[in-house]
Amino acid sequence: MPIIRPVSDLRNNFTQLSTVLHAEDEPIFLTKNGVGDIVVMSIEHYEKQMARIDLYSKLETAETEIANGAKGKDAFELLRTLKRKNA
């Protein structure tokens, strides 16, 4: 369930908003005159989102390359090779 608060809470209850942001690890949607206006999130949540976007982008690139005929490597064989190198 999304956390929705009035934008005035940003000014009047900043400490409480910050506590909720970190405790819930979810963004807070702020409304202005009852209409969605902005979204606030913790730095940790933002960094997780950016890492997820980066991963999806890399996966999309790999899928496109494979669709265009690039040769992939077997994941299990690659892991075995890496384990041998690190042993």
C-alpha cells in the first residue's frame, strides 16, 4: 500500500517523514490540494532503484545481442570456470 501524505508534511513533519522513509524502505507520495505532486525516497531506496534500472538495462542489451546472433555462454560453465580460477 503506498504511503500518501500532504506536501505540508514535508515542512511540518520532516523528521517523522524521514523516520517512515527509512523504516518502510518505500517512497512517500506527497499531494498538493489532494492531487499527487511529488515523490520522496531515502537515498538507500534511490540507490537500490538505480541499481535495478542498471541491471534491467544490461539484461535488455544482452537479450538484444543474443536476438541479433551473438553467442552466449552457458552460465553454469562460466561459474565453474570462475571457481577454478579462484581456487
